Amino acid sequence: QVQLVESGGGLVQAGGSLRLSCAASGSIFSINAMGWYRQAPGKQRELVAFIPKSGTTTYADSVKGRFTISRDNAKNTVYLQMNSLKPEDTAVYYCNANIWESRTWTTRDYWGQGTQVTVSS
């Protein structure tokens, strides 16, 4: 099985920055795509940023120009650099990865446990 462990969340003032990390471990052959999602209270989970194997990045309109997603394939890790944070960015952030499993030779989606990001005004 595969585990995704997130870190880097916390409390920050508006205009500040945070860097989220998500490290995958376990029976991994390769990671196809990774992304970050977030869910605020009373809201549906939404895609924040996405990065496939090719490295081409996509972002939600609400975070373009402020957030940057990147990945380190050697470390099986994806990052989300969040700058110019706004109170509306407050949410639980979840890491997602589509992974080729070395045991089953199939692809599956895995989710991190979520990390809280709170932006104060």
C-alpha cells in the first residue's frame, strides 16, 4: 500500500506564506500525477493545483499567481508554495497522487490525511 504524509500547514496572517509538503511512500513504482485539493467548512472539496508527470501545472483561478505546485520525483514528494495568503484560503488541504503500485501493477488514487491552513485577517 501507499501512504501520503502531509506537513506544513498552520496559522498565518493574511499576506503571509506557507509551504505544504506531501511525501508518498510504500509500494510505489512511479507517480503519474499529484495534486492539492482543499475543503473549507460547508464547501465542496476543490482542486487547487495539479501537476502530472510531464511537469505541466494547472491552478484554480482563485490561486493563480499566488500558489506554485512542484514535485521532486526522486523524493516522491509534491509541494505547494502558497504566497499572499488570504482568509478565503482557509481550508483543510489534501494531497492527492495517482500512483503505479509496484505490487499490483495497477494505478490508484491516494489521499493524504489533510492539513489545516488558517489565514487570519
